[in-house]
Amino acid sequence: MAKKTIDQVDVQGKTVLMRVDFNVPLDSQQAITDDRRIRMALPSIQSVLDRGGRLILISHLGRPKGDGNDGKFSLAPVAKRLEEFLGREVVFATETVGSEAESKAANLSAGGVLVLENLRFHPGEKAGDADFAGKLAGLADVYCNDAFGTCHRKDASMFAVPQAMQGKPKVVGHLVGKEVQYLTDAISQPRRPFIAILGGAKVSDKIKVIENLLGVCDYVLIGGAMAYTFSLASGGQVGKSLVEPDCVDLAKQLMERGGDKLQLPIDTHCGDDFSSDCKKQVVAAGQIPEGWEGLDIGPETAEKYASLISAAKTVVWNGPMGVFEMPPFDEGTKRVAQAVADSDSISIIGGGDSAAAVEQLGFAQQVSHVSTGGGASLAMLEGQRFAAVDLLDEA
């Protein structure tokens, strides 16, 4: 699945249309509160500019509804922040397609950068509209996909635009290239033992991931609130823990299929309320008293999981082990994160809450790869192919 990268294309004197993920959080004053996604796009951006290319950047931001309040989703603040990072002018167009966008694109000189307004301001983006895609495609000589977080979608900018650029180079940026390499290699050619760590609230969100990974992993370690659905399926007591009663039969099937591969918690850290200052106790898995709820894996489970992780050669982790943002129910996630950081495995953190936990706990620099797309990384771990990536040029 190796794809040609932006570095392998001659961009001198050419215009590159780069789909980036600038879906950054903004406060009520439209100030950017976390610019990590902008920073992570800089290597691909710089690759074009350093080699004399012209660059048009396109992205979505938030979920505009077309109800007159969409100004808060403008990419204008992103263009300003990018200008600070690059130390050069970044032109901003107040539309995605149209005469202003076309004029500003045509006036770009070598090393020039243009950011178009939020793709989702135009209904053609979510609709995958061919006419809208054709107008975007007509602005450039090269297409580059560096937005892994939306690679599992068929939005116009991801799929119809590269389709419309037949005969022109269609490549991946640094981020997407790295994501595809790590996630596909981890599944198709893992160094063993291969361990998957899956947390989060719902079994239903991760059914296909669990099913797929049981077929390729040596162990799948379960944590987070979804562990209580497995506990219920085993006849255990779960108190007022978050469970999915309608997934009990499914959990039973996964346990039967997984056997010893599917590792479930052996103890649980509970509270009598969802707060840091609640009463707390550690009980054996499946013995949570009435009026109490499981909020983290217990210390014995954390040590058991850490021991398995220490021997691993490949680790994929998606989802925290407990309520990591609420001490002391972050202890299980901390212990697992420490074990992953200390191991000599190829370690891939699958975006979303697990990426946030690893960042927050200070382990991001000690793992091999932190994914930029929670939903996309989950889809790839399910074994899905991405049409938006498949149609790009092979290396």
C-alpha cells in the first residue's frame, strides 16, 4: 500500500493543492486553543515551499450547519497562525470555490501560500459533488492528501478531487504516508508478540476492531468501561457501571472466540460517585457493589497488562483504561502508558483519547507513532481499505 509522497514529485513552478487537517479547537473568541494539527502539517507544507512550489491549502473545521452562525468555523484564524509559523505571508480566500479563490490562486508566486475557506461551508464537500471537486482540481497541477483524520471518508476533497485530477500527480503528505506505513505494517507484518490494548466506553464502537485484531494479535487487552459489559456477560456484578446490556451476547461470542487471547481485567477501581473525591475501593472484577461504579482497571490488572506489554514487539493502543482525566482513576492508564513507553516494541497510539492520554502523561516522545486520526486509525485497525488513499499514485 506504499504511496508516492510529496517529496517524490517535482513541484518547481507548479501549484500543489494540499488537503490538510486544520480542524483545530477554537474558543468563543475564535482563538486557537491547540495548534498541534497545524504544526504537524508543516513538514509537508515546507517540502513544497522549499522547492519553489505554490501551495493551496484546503481543510474543514468543525461542523457548520448553514444556519447563519458559521462564522465561528472560519479558517481565517488558522491562516494567521500558519503565517506566524512560516514567517511569510499566507493569503486567505473567503470562499472555497469561485472568482476570488481562482484569482488568488492564479496570482500566487513561487513559495506563495493560499488558504481557502472551510470546505464544509460548501454543500458539495459532504455531498462528494463532482462539479465542486472539478473546480478545486482545476486550481492545481498536483494533489496531495495529508489529512489522515478524514481518510476513511469520501468527502469531495478526499475522493472526487483527486479523481478529477486524472493525469496529474496524486500523492500523500508526510503525515498520511507515516500513518499508512505504521498502521498497515502493524497489521500485515507485525513483529511478535503483537499486543493490542483496547479501552473506551463501548464494545459496540470497537466490535470490528476486536474481531479483526483477535485474528492477528497474540493478545488483546481490554480496559475502560467496555470491560463491564464483558463482566456482565460473564455473570458478574457491575453495580451502576456504564454497560451496554444489548451487547452482552456479542461480548459472550467474543470471549468464546478469543479464549486466552482476550485478556479481561481481574480487578476494578470503583467509586460511589463520578468524581475525584468520591469514596473509593478496589474489588475483584465482577464484584462491583450496588451503588458503586467501575472507573478504572485495578492495580493487579495494570501490573498484569504491564508484564504482557513488556515482552511485546508490536503494540497498538486505542482507548484509555479508565477515566484518565480524573485522578486517581488515571492510574491504570498511566501504568499501561509507562509500560508501552518502557518497552522496545513498535508502539502505535491510535488517536483520540489514547493519544490525548499519552500526550497528557508526557509519553508521546517515547512511543513510535501517535496517530492524528482517531476514527481513521480505528477504521484501519478494523482492516478497512480507504478509497481516498487507494486512488493515489503508487510509490
